[in-house]
Amino acid sequence: AQSVSQHNHHVILSEAASLELGCNYSYGGTVNLFWYVQYPGQHLQLLLKYFSGDPLVKGIKGFEAEFIKSKFSFNLRKPSVQWSDTAEYFCAVNPDNTDKLIFGTGTRLQVFP
Amino acid sequence: EAQVTQNPRYLITVTGKKLTVTCSQNMNHEYMSWYRQDPGLGLRQIYYSMNVEVTDKGDVPEGYKVSRKEKRNFPLILESPSPNQTSLYFCASSFDRYEQYFGPGTRLTVT
């Protein structure tokens, strides 16, 4: 079955530290990839997306993600986190021949000043 | 303002009492979807709809029904709720199935 794995369930960082959140998926065909963010008490918002082309995509608020096809990965990165980045982050995959959006279990990020 | 609205935002009910959670979007989106969010399980898709009168099952459809009689509305129906349906529910819509706009969520407790 198609699945999305986020191995980091809870990440705690200090401000200015660098961030990398892992995302791996199990699907051999073409995929569209997304990262969503859920700030405390708010609904999910799209952070960035990858459909095709340059595998390094830039999103809002200084986030970026790299698609590595050979590793079935789409890791999220930010060079220097801020307290306001405290949130839950979800990776999502849309296998190109389906109408479904499959989410990972999420990574809770806590950033301390 | 472009938005997805859900009602009610909070609901406590008892086992077996039918309920409906409404979802409405004002962006003329064709694609709408329902998810439930549970700790440690992330978001799981319940049902989705590609257009009016076109719906399909997601990963966890058991115990739920949906309808899409109008483009803007996509209600989620629990005919006989059970405690294992206690969860946080999100409705989402998109122009296609890709960039989804999420509603604020409905926290349902079934006792």
C-alpha cells in the first residue's frame, strides 16, 4: 500500500539552529509532493509543493525541500529556525495516477528562544 | 475572503445519534475532501469528491457518508457514531486535487 513516513515525530531546537525533517514515500511511479504546516490552534496551510522540474523547491517563510527520486525522499529544510516556526509539519504525496492525497503522521517541531 | 468553513467547530454527542458536519467553500473549487486527524496517525482521508455528484472513498470511509449536491457544499454524515470516531475532522477544497485549502476543523467527541 502507498504510504508516507515521517521518522522524526518530535523535534526540539533552539532558535537559529538548522532544521531538516525527513519524509519518505513508498510509490514507484510519478508523484506530486507537498509539505503542509499546522500552527498551534490553526488549520493546515501549504508550505511548499513539487510537481516537476528543479528538485529543490522553495516555499514560504524560508523553507525549502529537496526531492531525491532515487531515495523516494522529500526532506524539508530551513537554515535557521525561529520561535514562530513551532508547529506540526506534514508531508503529503499525491501519486500521479490517483486523486488521493496521502499524509504522513506529522512531525511536531518545538523551537525555544 | 477565500475560505473553507465547517460547522460545528466542536461537538459532543452520544453513540448512535446521527450527526452531520457541514463544509462549505466559496472558491468555486471542484475538488473537496474530508480528513480525520488522530494523534500519531496524522491525517487520513475519509472521502473525496471530484465534482458535483462524484464522490469516492478515501482510506478510512467506514462509518461515514458524504454527498455533493452542490459545488460549494460537502457535508460529512455519521449515521450511527461510535466512540472510535472521536477525532478532529478537516474539510478541504482545491481547484484540482493538489493545493488544498483546509477548513478550521471540527472536534468531535462521541461518548
